[in-house]
Amino acid sequence: MFSTVNVVVRKAPGQEPAVLGLRAAWAMLTNGGFDVRLLCMGDGVFNLLGLPGYAGDMLRRFMAEGGSVHALGTSLEERGLSPETLIDGVEVVDAEEAAEMVQDAEATTAY
């Protein structure tokens, strides 16, 4: 049985895989009883800007229920974003920390 699951979102807001990743993270956290860590990288970091609408609401509810959210620092830098532009509660991680998250989890899924 899995206990810790990473959900990696690499797609920008508005793309179906980004929404599916957020929904999967929410479902695993609230219905599966898993410790779920959401890791956004690539264009996925744009999902962490506090956008309005369904995806933004889902992200805020995920965090309110205890899901942890992480952004890859190099993805932010490559897109001209600073950690201050992200919603409160997002932890910025480097590549080594992201690799450790993947190594330490029982499962990782990517969208």
C-alpha cells in the first residue's frame, strides 16, 4: 500500500493535464488517505500564481487539507518568476531536493 505519493505537474494552466494533475492530487489526498506532495516544474509553475477559477480553487483546497506544494526553483528562474509571486505556502526546492522527494515516495505520477 502506498502512503506517500508525488504528483508532478509540468503543464501550464488551462491545459487539460494540469487540471488532471491537480484533481488527482486532491482525490488522493482527500479520498485515498495518502500523504500527497504536489511538485510543479516547467510551465507547471504558472499554476502556483493564485489564478482564479477551478484550478486555482482546487489548489487552494488541496493546500487547506494539508497537501504540500513545491515549485522547482530553476523553473521559476527560467520563466522570470520569483518565489514572492507564488501563493502562500509553496516551498521552492532545488533539483537535488526534488530528486529526494521522488526517491523517498512510494509512487510518483506526472501530468
